[in-house]
Amino acid sequence: MSAINFLTKRINIGIILISSLMMLVVINLPFKAKPFGDKDSFFDEAKSMALFLKGEVGYEQVKLTKAPAPVFIYAPSFMFTSANPIDMDLWYRGVAINFILITISLMLIYRAARNLFDEKTALVSILLLFLFPIHFYYVLGITAEIPVFFAASVIAFAWSNVYSDPLRFSNWLLFGFGLWLLIMCRPNALLILVLGFLVLGYSFFKRKDFLVTFGKRTFYTLILCGLSCFATLKLASRVNENKKVYDQEGLFYFVAHQGRYQFREEPFDFRFWDDDIRPDSKDYKNWKLKAKDLDIYRIKTGKTNSEVYREYLINDILEHPFTTTRQFFIKSLFGQVYIVNSISPQNFHLGPLKGPFLYWAFLFVVNLINILIVIGSLVFLFKTKDLLKYWPLWSITLGLLLFHGMMYMEPRYMFPARVSLYLMSAAGLYSIGWVRRKMNFISKFVFPN
């Protein structure tokens, strides 16, 4: 009965209907997410796992090379196909899973905002989600973005319930599951656990009330989540044994090396990092030249690839502290800037309208809305009197900023933080007088009682 009530609430029906309309708009945009993601990534691995479970391929085809959770999510839906499905058959099923997950996520975000703040702030969060619907863009790609967005939504919703009823075991279980799912979709979000322990340490000295109410259960949840993540990654490594897979350590250093040259001498070159889009870039050229130098050094010294890159990265950071600091802040800014790289300004179109002017006007509006969301979040963080109450929200954003600000940044890497931004921004914007008056007027039509 509760599930039926959940789906028949007025706000849920509105979310489902508007989400369906938004998908129709996104489908007709001139740019789209990669339908199958990167090569040999989540789509291919989920396909292999599904075929293995059906008995169509051998165990040697099953791999879990990056993050295992998206593979676990997509593989079951891929099983309900013919013996030899074409990729588009699987893509349709993956998109259906994504749409279900994103719709549930919006419902969870609304409830999290209602529990943490109030009904009208929750309405602001939903309006922001539809005003800046970047999440619908990712629905059309079989990638980690939608599963990780769902995980962040589960965390926000579960914590809102934990704060309301800290003694209920199911609330903590859901919170722990959300943390596990987030990290298993994006292992670079592991810093959220570290920040959680720092919160506990701070509360020990400054907020005994928080520690008494939430400390022990938060500690156990973080420990169990960390152990679950470790066990899952060990399982993935066992699956990958004796198979040709990505070298995870090597991939880490490869990406970190990219990050050392991102915005190094061209601090505001926001073009995508690849051969087709920025072959003339000074930073891009220097990155490739340094990779060749390091390879020559590896051959001369006989050191491993990881040893060579680790040595270089540590020395480069220590030798260029100002450059590293500047890069960190520019990367943090870049993580909130949205640029269409997959289509040139000349080929950009929306319906009958097309051309460079429309391209730049579109980007201006999109980024203006996003700036509004970021400003709302900052207003909230400066005005709230109890940051500990919202630590899972800001810790997701801070953890990703710290990791990718020091490593390599793309806006999609900050995508899980959008859940936190929508919630905090809704509260921040609603605290502004004229926004509150407008929302109070609109809410009369949404909440007639």
C-alpha cells in the first residue's frame, strides 16, 4: 500500500509527466551522450555478464575493470533479449533502466528536501531540476552517470530520514547502501568516507550533541561501507584474474599525468582533452611530449611505469606549488562549466534555428542557470547554522572537488554532486525574500490544502 501511495502522490505524478516531456526534448537535441559510453566500458561489460549468465559466452568474457555497480545494474535488463541481441536492443533496455532510476531519483530528492527543510523548499529543488535538466541528457548513455546520480539521491533521502529518526535501523541501512553504491559507481568518491570520519572527529570536540545522537551509528555505517567497498573491489579483482584488463594503477597515473598539464599554461582553455578537439593546444602538446620523455626514462632506468609516473608526479607537485594551487581552483571552476564539444557552433541547431549565435546563446543560458544554482548553494552554506546536519550533502561535493581538483577534471566527474547542489541551492534561494514570495504564490497551485 505504501508503494502505491508513493506513486500516486500529486507531486510524483507531476514528476513522472514532466520527466517524460523532458525526455522528448532531450531526444531531439542536436547533441547527445555517447550511447555506449567509452570503449570496453560499462555497456560492454554488462553485455558480457548478461550473456554469461544466460550461458551464451564463457566466464573468460566477464570483466569488471572500472566500477562494478553500473555493470550490476545494467546486466539484469540485458538478459531479457534474444540469444544474439544487437547493441541497440540492449541500449533501449539500458535507457529504460536509466529513465526509471532518474525518475525515482527526482522523487527521492523532493522527499529529502521536504524532510530536511519543508514542502516549499522541496518544490524549489524540483523546479531547479527541471530548469537545469542535465540529468536527462545522461539518460541516453549506458554509463555510470545515472546510477551514480541515483546513489547520491538515495544518500540524501536516507540521511534525511536518519536525521528525523536516528534510532531506526532501516534508515541507516539505506544510508550505508547509498554510500556503497556511490563509491562502487565512482570509486573517486571514496573521500566522502574520510570526510565522514573528520565530521565525527570535529563533533567529538565541538558538538557533543551530534556525537551522542549520531556518532556511534555513523561510525559503524562508515566502517561497514568501507569494508563492503573493499570486499566488492576484491571480488572484481578475482573476476579479472588472468584476463586482459585495464591496469588500474597505470590508469590512475595516466589520468593524474593528464591533470598535471590541464590548465597549466593555458588556464582558460576549456576545450575537451583529445586529439580531435585541441591538437593545437600548448598544454596538450606538452603533455604528450612529457609522456614520451617518461617512457624513455623508464626504458633507461628499468623502473616500472607506475614508479616512473609516481616519482614524476610527486616531484612536479612539490616543484610547482603555485601552479598546482592555481590549477586546483581553475579545475574546480571548470567542473561547473558546461560546453558542447560533440558538435561545432556552425552545425548547432534547435528546430529550424541554427548557427554559432544560437550555440553561444544556448551555452550562456545553460551556464547562467547553473551559476544561479551554485550561488544558491553558497548562500545556504554561509547562512546555515548547522553544517553537521547536512554533512552528507556538502561532503559529496567537497570530496569530488578535492579529488578531481588535484587529478583531472571534467564536468561529468562532478555530476554526482548535482544532487547536493540542487538541495542546498533550493534552501539557499528560498531564504531570499523575493524568491520566497514567488514560491509561496506558486505553491498555492501545487499544494491547494
